[in-house]
Amino acid sequence: MMNFECECGNTTRFFATGDQDEQRREYIEVEDEERLAVIFGEDSVLFQCKFCNYTYRLQK
């Protein structure tokens, strides 16, 4: 469904769970938590590569 690729070459995917919220938006989960950490902050979401520890920020 969605792919993540770090500068170091680490790759993983997000997949749809089949569950939806009240606005019919589908939930997704990371395929392999050993490869990527997803951290939720107040105004952003952080994606941290578990191989090289580089962190990407997605502003809300």
C-alpha cells in the first residue's frame, strides 16, 4: 500500500488493516517494526530508521 525507503537502503511497507474510523478512513500499520519506528508528536509524525537511526519528520 505505502512504502518507506531510508537513505541507507532500509525499506519497509505500510499495509491496510481493514478497520476504519467513523469517517471511513482506513487504519494502516507498519509491516516490520524491526525496521521502522513511528513516533507521534504534538505537531508532527516522526519516522525513525532502525538501521541507521536517521529520523524523518512529517508535519501535521
